[in-house]
Amino acid sequence: MATTVTTEMIDIPDQVLDPFLGKIKHGSAIAQLSTPEPMKFGKGVFASFDTDEAEYVGEGANKGPSDVTRTPGTILPFKFQKTVRFSNEVEWADEDHQLEVIRTILGLLPRSLSRALDFGVIHAVNPKTLTPVSAMTSHGYLAQATATQVAGSDIISDLDWAYASVLTNGYVPNGVALAPSLAVDAVTARNTDQVKLFPEFRPTTEASTLDAFRASTSNTVSAANDLLAVAGDFDAVRWGIQKQIGIEKILYGDPDGQGDLKRTNEIAFRGEIVFGWGIADLGAFALLTGAADSSPASSPASSPASSNA
């Protein structure tokens, strides 16, 4: 039997190609809180460096060596797709009457694909089934962070604990990803004079300010477990778009196992994207947990926030 060549057989150099972000940032908490890396397709490596303190040198004294420590990391590619079928009649009605049905539905594809980044980086699960993906779980994901505390009734104390945990590990926290249920606590928090504690905070995926930190709200945070918040130094997440295939119109064949398109008088549209990501150190993050959010993660309307959440 002939051998099929796979990407595992190819040694591809490190990431260098600038990504095209498109609408990704508007649907992903990870994309809101961290900066994308220039990438090209395939496995890549990155490294974080640190060094010891400077040395005082007295007059006429010899200079000593300095130590540099290197922490390596790996970036792996993960492909996501979404295929939508339409009957020929829908296509004809859309063309004849300008109903914009197809354009409206296809406009949802980039958002679904962008949310896939959260499902992978935070939970290491298939967004559609919420089942673990072995390639992702072995690669590392944010819900594995060991600094974990059950959230109480005081969101300020809970977030202070999370930020302090990150600082204790030698990182400077710069953001927090919130589940909608915890975002509600932030929105409704008031002092004794009934003045909002966080007037600049908005419970949307688009980042706003929560107690001086950037905050993004999405039901992807609590999609696969009882996670309520991920706080930390989001610069420790290295991610990028390795391949954005766009939306393809498919007229023939059986692209999704639902039968031959010509036989069923249908057409299909498929959006695909390949993300690459790696986490430099899980010690850069702290988790708040609690009761699982009851909103279906796959439903855009399930979040109390705007359509971006």
C-alpha cells in the first residue's frame, strides 16, 4: 500500500509569515487579550529568555560571566472547518429576490472559526462536540494551570488572588478572560453608595477595562468545564493564523458525509482556518472555577453580552 505523506514527515522552519487577522479578534477572547505571532504553516518553536542581575565591577577588577536561561516552547498547527449546505431552491430565491440569506449565514462562519481558537487554547476540545483532542491536550492548554481557586461571592477578592498568584510565579498579569456568569458579577458590583465599581467594563468579547486590567467576556471560557475566569500574562500565549483558506463554494461530491450534492440538489459552502499556538508557561495563569455556566456554548444568543460574546 502506498504511503501518504503527512506534515509530520516534513521539517518546516520556524514561523515567519505575517498572518491576516480578518474578523478573528471579534470572536475570540484569546485573540483580544494576546498578540498574534507572524507564522507560516507547520510545526514551529519559540523560546523565552532571561538572565541574571548585572555585576558590580570594582576599579581594576575582573569581569565575571553572566547566565542566560532559555525556556523553549512548541507551536503546533490545528485545522478547523465549518461546512454549511443549502438547497438549490434557497440559492435561486436568494439570487432572484435578494434575500441575503446565504450571505447572512456565511457571515457567521468567521465568528465560529475564531471562537475555535478559545476552545483549543483554553480547553483543548473540539468546539462542535466539546470532546478532548489528544493532539491539543498533550500540547498543553490554559485549563491545566495549577493555580486554581473556587470563586466566592467577592469578585474583587477573587481577581486579586488570581493576579497575586501570577505575580508570585514571576509574571505580570495583563488581562482576564471571563465567563458570562462572572461578568454579570462585575457589571452589577456596586459600593455602599450604589455606584458601579467597574463603570468602564463591558461584558463583550471586545476587550474593555476591569479594575485596570483588560477583560474579555465569552461563553467559550466555561464551555467545557466549570471554569469562570482565566487571569494572567497573556503574552505567554503564542498564536497565529497559519492558513486562512477562506470560504469555498462546493458544487460536487459529498463534502461532509451527508450525501452527494448533485443527488440531493444542494450546494455547500466551507470555511477553513489553520491556527498555530503554544503556551510558554502555564505558571503565567491562574484560574477561578465555580458552577458551570448553563448557556450552550455553541449558541451566539446564549451570552448576556452583545453578539460578540
